[in-house]
Amino acid sequence: MDIGSFLLSAETHAARVEGILLADPALAGLWRMETSLLEAAASVGLEGDRISTHGMVLRLTSGTAMEEDARAVEMALKLLTVIRRPGDPFGAPIAALRRIEAAAAPIDQTRDEGDRLEDAELPLVVEAGRTWSHVPILAGWRAAASYAFRSRRSSPVAERLVFMAVEGAARHLKGLSPDKRVGRDALDERAGGLLMPAAAGWIVPPSVSLTRTGFRVWSPVTGLASFLEAATRGLSHDLGHLGTLRHKLTRLSAMMSSAHGRSRLPDLIAHLKAQPVVSSAMVMDHLGVTRRTALSLIGELVDAGCLSNLTARSTSRFWALPSLASRMGHAGGAGAVRGGAFAGREGPRGNLKPSGQLDRLREERDDGQLDRIMADLDSAMSGLDDVVRRAGGLRTKAE
């Protein structure tokens, strides 16, 4: 397949996912809550930091983390707040991109100020995507490519956040996705990301796509075809997962309806639909009940197959919806590094390196290089036009 065909396939799958989410806001909120957790963990993993999604959630829910995961978890927490609240890159590009850069800054490391973009450059990054806002994936990719070039690949993490922010904003400009621009408040910030409701319009999580079935390098300058193929596979998987997730929500609703008397089970279920990970302490705090009552309510949902225990111990436990628990199990090792190589990935280990340690394409900038990058992306769009015309011609002949 050529790039145009890859792009058409990815956008078609994204449109199907978007349509399902628009028709069911509760499903959309839960899917983005789940996916944002996986994206934060996978993005840190792509930079070579060993991270466990379970460990990240444990840190969020109980304030503790394994010592070896602490730095990576702190990084993932910063990313999570931006993934769930990307801001308004088209309306306030400087504020949105500065917030992205702050979240992407490595823990305890100082960024080289020589690679820091000037305020005047940030709107140009966003405008590179706005030109193709009618093709959201390409819009996000163009913005990420522009940022990558201008920053000399100093922060692939920021590049991926730029992609998500612009891709989601472009979907709103199309007039389909609702406007997700909302303010942040002190409660959201204290929640540390996990309890923060997802207010975003993105459909394609880049890090999850690149690590779902094997390791692929993130490279917005040269890797468009590989990314589109990975994104299509990931979106195809999500289409199936959305069916499972909807079934789980229906089952929870049925339990809510069948609850009797003064049971607080409906209140817990309503909370789970917006917050898929809980501990007994969180239930106690949210419902104002005793620990015994909280554990009893959780036990009812566990017995019904609506909650899974994510810890192999009898204390400091936390539970998640089974759909998230299963996805976390697959994603937990996405960024796990053993002996300097990615564990459990396809291909020869000795040749695999996390994208954060790859050559950052630090060649000298010249006046025409960015134009050539954007011209390549425009060629991808031309290829898409060719595919559509060919498809239309074949349909006409058939008729």
C-alpha cells in the first residue's frame, strides 16, 4: 500500500471510532480515561524508562510506587494531565504548547535552552496542522513534524503530545466532535490526573499504537507510513474493544437498576462509569461509608465480574473495570527495559533502542528543509486523493 492508502485506511477507522464515541458520551468518557492511562505509560516507555501501568495506577491511588518505577511514574503523571486536557492549540497555541513542553520535560533534567522554541514559532507549528484540519491525523502529524524540526528532535514526548492536541482540535474544527476546551481547577490538579475527567477530542493515541503489537520507532519526519499502519491496527483493535466496553457498561447499568432498598451500589456504579479505578479508601471518601461497607460493595461487583483486583495481596488493594485491567496487563511491559533492550518485543533485541535514545536527526537546519518535510506530507494527501478517485472510478464501472 502507498501512503495515501494507509492514510485513507487510518482515517476511515478513526471516523468509525469517533462516530461510536459521539453517539455514546458515557462510553467515550470511559474509553478516553482508559486510553489516556495506557498512552501516558507507553509514551514514557518509548523513551526507555521502565514503567508498569499497574505501578502508575498504584502511585495515583495510594501515593506509593516501587522505587525503580518512581521517576518514570512521575513523568507519566505529568503527561496524563495534558493528554486528558490538551488545551486549545488553535485558539491559544503559545499557552497550549508551553504547557505541553512543561509536561514533557524530563524529571530532574534541565532542557537545553538552545532547543527551546521562541514564542513566535509556536503558532507556526500549529498552523502547519491547521492547513490540513479536514484530515485530522495528517493535521496532527504535520504539527508534530514541524515541532520536531524546529526543536531539533529535542523532545519526542512533546512531539507526541502535539500530535494528540492538534489531531483532537482538528476533529472539533470539522464540526463533529464537541468542543472539549474546558478550564482546569484546583480539584483537578490535586487529583493528579487519574481523577481528572478526560476533556479531549483525540482518537489516535500515538504511543499505544506504536507499542501495541511490537516496537515501532516514533519519527514524525520520516515514519509516516509505519505510523499509519500501526494506527490502523490499533484503531481496529479499539473498535472491538468498544463493543466489550459497552457490554460492561450495560451490565453495570443493569446492576444499578436491580439494586434494592437503600443500597449504595448505584452510587458506586455511577462513580465507576467516570472513574474506572478505585480503592476501598476512595469508595469510603466518595460515598461517605465505612470501610466494611466499601469492601462489601466492591465485593458485590467483583462477584458479578464487574471489577477485577489489580494487586496480588490482601492489603493496599485497588480494583479496576475488567476491560481496563486486561488492557493494563498487555501494556504494562510496553516500555519495560531489561539489560538495555526492550523485553518481549519482536525482532533482534540488540538492534532495538527506545526512541528517546535514537539519533535525534540533529542535522543542521536549512531554510528549505521544513518545506521539504511538509511537501512530503502534502504528497501523502495527494496520494489519498488518487486512491479516492480510483475507488470512485471502479464504483462507477460496477454500476
